Amino acid sequence: MGNLGRAPGVAAAALALDDSLLLGLYYRANCYFVLGDFERALADYVTSLERDPDFVESVLGKANALFNLERYPEAVDRKSTRLNSSHSSV
């Protein structure tokens, strides 16, 4: 995987400078996800959603992390993923 294993540390360094960086959390979550560390990815997606519940990328990332953790009911639950009827036609 080349330098990908170092990517979460780079994102963590950026967050250490400014822990309000929503995209920093999202990118670190994506790094963990690609590395197969779905628990850490989920934690960062959840934290980013606590800061911005409408951040769609983290909603989808959270659902995908839950799916990969085989937590299927949570992965498709609208309350868990923060999707509601105003954001979905289903």
C-alpha cells in the first residue's frame, strides 16, 4: 500500500493543529476505512457528524463502515445514518 499506512498520521497532525477541521476528520476516516480499520473510521465519521449532521460524505462513510463491521441493521437505519424523509425519496 505504499505510504497509505502513514496517511492517518498525517491527518492526525493536521487535526492536532486545528481539531475543528471537519474535512480532516473525514479524510482520516477514509484512510482508516481503506486500511480496513472500520472501527476507527466509524469513530471519525461519527465525530464529524456530531459537528455537522448534514455532511453527506460522512453519512455515507458511516453507513459503509457499519456495513463492513457487519452491523447491518444500523447501516441501513435512517436514524443511525441521519437520513430522513427530507433528504431521501425512499
